[in-house]
Amino acid sequence: MGKNIGIQGIEMPKESCTDKNCPFHGSLKVRGRIFKGRVVSDKMTKGIIMEFERMYRLPKYERFAKKRVRIKAQNPPCINAKTGDNVVIGECRRISKTKSFVVLKKGEK
């Protein structure tokens, strides 16, 4: 039996898991920022690297430039995102030295 994490548009996954760092079946709380992006690597154990592009301003040239942002996130077994999937990640407490986000939802490739 899982729990609703209270974020609109995020439903519980159909599968179940025993991961303590799962926001649906464990004790991990989600708060703070939420990002959408594409998984570029799933080689970590229970972890992924997600990437998205953002625009930032170059004041000297009065133009904008694209910048890539790569974020490491916890990948619970009940969601199990693979390389190429579109995902939604949410901020949580620090899980390891570099991971402080968790996958909330998996979309299509």
C-alpha cells in the first residue's frame, strides 16, 4: 500500500517496491523544485542522470544562450526509468553526496 505524495499530476505507480528511498512506498518526502527532462544515463544502481536545456542571458551581447543542466536522481524500482525516457523529478533530502532528487513520474520515449 503506497501513499499520495500531494503533487498535482503525479499518480502512484502500478508496481510496488520495498525501497526506503521511494516517495510512494518508502519514507522519502518530496519538497522544493520539480524539473522535467530526458534520461541520458541509467548505469548507476538505483540512479539516473537527467538532462534538460535552459536559456540564460548574456548581458554583454544582449542575447540568450542555451545551457545543458544534468541532475543525478534516485530511480525507485517501481518506476524504473531507462535511457531516453522523459521523466519528472522532485527535490528531496540528500540521498548521497551528489543525489538530492528522486524520479516521480516516467513518460514516453
